[in-house]
Amino acid sequence: MKKSIRLYIVLLSISSLFLSNGFAQEYTGWNLPEGASTRFGKGKINDVKFSRDGTLLAVATHIGVWLYDAPTGAEILLLNNKPKSVRTIVFSPDGKTLAAGGRAPENAIQLWDIDTSTQVSAMGKGIGSVGVLAFSEDGKTLASVGSSRGLQCYVWDVDTGLEVSHFKGQQNHFNFGVLAISPNHRFFASAGGNKVFLWDAETQTLKHTIEGGNDSVWALTFSPDSKTLVVGSATIRLWDVETGTQMSRLDGHTRSVNALTFAPDGKTLASGDANGEIRLWNIAAGGDQLTLPRLLGSITGKNKPRSDKRVLTEHKRHIEALAFTADGTTLVSASRDTTIRLWDVDTGNLHLTIEGHTEAIKALRFLEDGKTLASANSDGTLRLWNTETQDQQFISIEHRWAALDFAFSRDGKTVALGYPGSNVRLWNTDTGDDVTIFRTAHKGYINHVKFSPDDKTLASGSRGGTVELWDVQSHQRITTLRGHTNEIWALAFSPDGKTVATAALGETIIVLWDVINIGRKTGLLAEHTTGALVFSPDGKTVVSGHRDRRIYLWDVATGKQLLTFTGEAGSVTAFAFSPDGKILASGNSNGAIQLWDPSTYTPIGDPRIGHGGLVNELAFSPDSDTLFSGGLDGTILTWDLEKIIHEDK
């Protein structure tokens, strides 16, 4: 893995035509956490950048940084010494170093040597998270801005890793990840609602507050000469950095602009929106004044005539990131539809499409055939993984918004979909059609859906605090469960389907609802918000996981608390019992997975740090020998339990 990347690219260019399917799947075993045997999915895309010479494409994800051979799209390396979310990346001016920034308790910034593919240094211990990075023109300093602990701007010495300067801006409200640093490191910008705050790092003062109109700001970028700040919302506005006056306004996008970037020469601006459309603008300079920007064309425009050569293949979801090559001839776009596309700027022709990246895992279920794992992602895609051959069947569900939750029937043929709105869709994986739509009375988005063990009942939970039970066969509402006042945070059926357990955000009451005798319920008083619920295989106990790391064991018949024990650092977010009842697995918000012995509720071995973020889903194979974990990072990990337990003894 630590071979020279340059040599690798030479060999790759010779052999790319002869790559076998087995070699193409080799990346599923790269940089796996200890105890994991396979990784499905490459993780959620956060940022993309080209190397200085254009031969490499770096992709920042929730599990690290993937390096691709830009001409062929072949995977080269996964840079990550531990699973962690990487939000932003940047190459040094000489192209020898890649800086990666994100959220990490130890060091939020890592520097990687490109030729040796090794981490050479790290910095930013205890600063929280980093949202944007920029090297100085000479490559000697690196600037970072983050907003997890208030708005913070740091400048670091690249050689020593020591802090050069630090400035904290006073800002109460942030639009997540909407940050920018000027190339000269003099200014940085942040967004809060429909306002943009332009900060002068040299004087450590707020230089301008820019009104973004009536719409929230979703993207910011500086021009290469640091004189212009571009703000993306429903429209695009160009502002003079020194005076804070609006220079120009660019209209044409039909949805909010989520990504902005300049070509290195500053003459072309690329903008991407929530509809998947990318537009190119000519930003030509005339003396000291900008001439009126001109639309060059729309690469993926949905409303362009088919005769327009710029209309080829469209992104289906909003644009996450855009980047030009150093010569400005190629543009890369990354979308929430999980694809990465490389475009010829002059012609609008598509060079290459890279696939395999995935959004947050929202459901996992082992199907009745004993070898197929069904997974659902927030991007509206389903995958049926053959765990013996690692082959996958990709299924796309067409819908406008990101899905908030999924649930699979036992055979995997029916999928329940909860998403922004007040309806639940049942979808058939064989036909690709809706089975039915449950028109619920929920007030607020539907963020939890769950089938009963016999697939006869579907529960839907909302951000309004209500839970509805539906008869799957008759498509009729059975009842509405009212008792929570906040967003449903956890929901579970008992093995016999006669009891539903629910918990809500910010509430300390867990409610056990009697499904047979509607109206009967039992309240369990916890001390903190519940993040996960699961019934034991015999249905006699319910296990709850909480934000304070504590795990409670409750007697279902009496409602009494039987036991309390403490898990790994971070909130408990997922549970699963093995089919034989001998193992309880828990996952937490820090990406850790812990195994427990249900007879004593003592830990089995050490926790395994597997994901670059919150663990959403856990599922055992029917023989209880394998555990599958799905995370917010968009990946599924396969854990060999026999090997893990043997190693820990």
C-alpha cells in the first residue's frame, strides 16, 4: 500500500485494459479496521480535488481520502490510518503533499506525502473540526477554518506543524460547512442563515456583513486574486472584498446553489445546484472592473435542448463539490447521487464517471436466503449484496428528497420508505413500482419506519412525535400512538410483534405500547435521551442505549429497570441481538462497535472502531457468525465474530 504512486500510475496505464473484475474489487479490503474482513461501499463524498499535474483525483469521504488515476478512474489508494470523516482536502502548490481536514478528537488535520502515500504529520489537536483548508502560494503555511466550537481560523507552519496564528470570530448561527478562505490567507468567510460574514484575519475583525437576500446561503468561494467573494443561494452574487459592495448577480439556477469554484486563471466560475445542474460562467476582467459575467453554458442542464453538446448525462441529486484541473480544461463534479463525473470544459463532453461511493446507510437486513444482505442508503438507492461472492445488485428508487429511513420485509421484496413529507411509500424491488402509499396524519417529516417481525404491521414515527401503525395487507391505519412531544428517536418491535417500544429526542421516557390492546402502555423512566432500542430474542427484556453511554436493561412485564452498564465513549446509536441470542452488539456515535455477553452483560473483548462516524445499523447473519455494521459514513463493514472473539481471549 505504501508503494510510490507515480510508479503505480505508470504500471496502471500499461495494464488498465487488462484489469479483471477481481482486481477492480480489491479496494473492498483496503485499510480495514482490525477485525473487519470486507468493506462494502467507498463512503460518502465530501470534497474533490485534482493534483497539480492532473494525473490524480483525490476524493474526501467519511472514511478517508480515495486517490484515483484521473485518466482511467481506477482506484489507487485509500489514505487513512484510522476511520475518520474527512470534510475537505487540498494539494500543496508543488503537488507533493495532500492536506486533509475533518473531525477528529486527536488531530483534525493530516498531511500526506503523495509519493510514499504515508502520513507525514498531523496538527489541530483539540480544535474540533475543520471545514475548509488552503495552502499559501509558497506552500509554507496552511490555513484552516472550522465552526464546530465557534468560528475558528488557524494558520499552521507546514514544516513544524506548529500554530502560527489563531483568530476566533464571534458568530452564533452557522450554515453547516459553508466556509471559505481567500488564497492569500487574508480573509475568510462564513454563513449564517441568509447572511455572510467576511472576516479580516490580519486585523482579527469582522470586515463586512453581507445580506444574501431572502434565501439561505449554501456556498462560498473567493476568486484566485482574493478580490472577489462569490455567494451562492437561490442566486449567485459577486461581492467586492474591500468595499463589501455587490458587483454582479448571476441568475438562471432553478434550485439553490450548493457548490462554487473558480478555474485557476479566475476567468471561469463553475456553479452547481440542488437539482444537479452545473453552469459555467465567464468572469472576464476589464482593467480593475469586472465585465458583466456571461453564461458559457450548462453542462448538465435539464432544460437545455438535446442538440446542445453540453447536455449529456445529468446528475440526479444536488452537487456536493466542484474542482478544476490546474490548466482549467477539465472540471470534476461530485453529487449526492454518489457519482463523480469528469467533464471537458470547452465541449461539455463527459470524460469519465466514477461510481461506488455511498450515502448514509439507513437500513440493513439479512434476507431469508441466508446469503443476501439488503442495504438502503439515504440517497434513495438499494443494494442487494451477495455475501459469498461480494456481487451486488443496484436498485434506484426515484424520489426528489433524501430518504430519512427505510425498512425491508423479510424477503427483501418490499421496502418501506420514510422521507420529508407526510406519506410512507411501500415499494416493490422486483417490479420497481409503488405497492401503495400510506397517507399518514403525521405532523413533521417521517424519520422512522419499521416492519413487525411477521411483516403484517408497519410502524411509522415522525418528527412531530407521533407513531402510526398500519396494516400492510389492507393498507389501513390501525391506530395513532400519541405520548411523545418531540421527534421520534428510536423505535422497535418485540419478537412476537405485540409490543412497540418508542423514545423521543430530549425526552427521558421510553414507552412500551400494547399493539393488541390499543391504549395500554407502560412508561420506563430513564435519565437521558434514548438513542437505540432492542428487545431480547425471548421478548422478556428491552435494552435501551443513551446519550451518556449508559445501557439499561428493562423487564417488559413489570417495567422495572434490571441493570445498568456503560458502553464506549459517545452516544449509543444502534443495537442487534444475534439470532442464537448469545451476543448483543452495540454501536455508537463515534463509530465504535462493542460486543456483549447477554447472560452477564459484560463486554466481549475491546470495542472496535470501524466507521468514520455514527453507527446507524447492525445486523447478524442467520448463523450468528458474522456481524454487519452500517454507518453514517456510507459504508458497510463485515466482522468475523469467531476470529474477533478468539483474538480477544
